[in-house]
Amino acid sequence: MAQSVGEVTANKAALDHAEHRRTDEEQRVERHRLIRSFVLRQGRMSPAQQRAREELYPRYGVAPSRPLDFHTLFGNDAPVVLEIGFGMGETTAAIAAAHPALNFLGVEMHWPGVGALLRRIESQRLANLRVMRHDAVDVVETMIPAASLAGIHVYFPDPWQKKRHHKRRLLKPPLVHALARRLAAGGYLHVATDWQPYAEEILATLTAEPLLVNTCEGFAPRPSWRPLTRFEQRGLDRGHAVFDLLFRRRHPPGHDCVIAGVGEHEGYDAARRWRRLRG
């Protein structure tokens, strides 16, 4: 039986309502995703990196899945630390090697860096490290369950120095809120940058996020778990400053939470506490 004009109009209105019925967070992140924080440069891959892409990514790479199942991915229930934008993977591999009781998921868009880290995983036999080549905003928003991460690392994100490019900066309020929601209570967000104006912007953004609390008054000392890269050391030798920020996910009301000062392996102590809380 043909529908009346009134029924067709009512059905269309219902579909339109369902299409636009999204949470405030989804809408904020969607607007942020329209402006990419990265540019896919056509960097040349070495023959070894290309072989790693072809032979090792099927073994250590992570296919998009909504949501990700960390137990299936790593084969255990150890706490998971997410790293966004790992570059060539030197720091990522060093941290994973130093903390075998934790699992690490590195997300990066550029194939040369992905290939380089895959080679490190293979040569160092890092069973607790996996790699995903995908847009980190999409990974956070659609693939990582809420309250599932023990920690998040964002080291030296592109500062997009020109004013007209500031809109491309990664750590804007919508994504910071999404990151905070993916942290378990007591989990940490650790950011490092060598561009002071961006550092100040990030500090203000993280401070304004109600789900996060700073572990320091302002910037943090470099935690011992974050090794110095050769690039960073050259900058320090030339007098360039590096700014670390270490925030924690607040505990829900009614839960005791003691926020200690920054110290050796503090973030990973938080990860162990998270594992105990999860049972």
C-alpha cells in the first residue's frame, strides 16, 4: 500500500533525527577530524623498511577494528599504553623494551616510520608492542573503548608553527576530552614538545579538561622513562628547551586518589594500580 504524503514526511523526519542524533563529543571530534593534523609526505622508504612493510606488518600490524580487543591483540590482560605519532619508533621501542609487563600500541601515518619500528620489533623481539598505520583521531574516537588505557604518550607532535596552520594542531580540546575518556581512572597522559608557544597552549588545554588533573605545578620534569633521542639531545646542546606535561585521569567521586609528585616510573606505577583495580 502506497504511503500518504504525511507518512512519507514523518518517516523522513524520523530518519533525519536518527542521522543527527550524536553525542556532543562525537560532534566535536568529527569537526576536529575534518582538519587533519598531519600531511602525508612522500618520504622514501629504504629497501629494509619496504621489506618490513610487506613481511612484518601482517605480523605486528593492527587492522582497524571497532572496538579493538586488546586481549586478542596482545594475548594477555596487561595494561595498555597508547602512543600517538611515534616518528621512527626509537623511543617507542626503548620504552617497550624497558617495560615488558606493559603492552604498547603505536599509531603513526607515515610508512617509513612504521617500517623502521617494525624492524625494531622484530630485531628486539618486542612481544608487547604493536603498530597501527591509521589516523590517530579515528583510532581514539571509534576503536578504543572508554576507560581502557593505562597511559597515553604524545611526544613532539607537529607544532604547525605558522598561525594559519594552528587549526591543524593535534591537541585541541575535542581530542583531549576524547583521550581523557579513554584513560582508566588514575591513568596518565604524557606530552612532550620543544615548541614553547605550543607547550603553553597544550598546558592550558589540558588544565581546562575537567577529567584531567596536573601532577605538577605547570610543566613537569622529564620522567626517566622517556629516553632522550639524538635529535632532542642536539637541541638541548644548543640551548633549546623541551617541555613535558604529565596529567592523570581523575578518579570518580567516592574513590580515594592520591596524586604524587613526578618521580621515576610514576606513570607506570599508575598503570600497575590500574591493573589491580581492574582485577
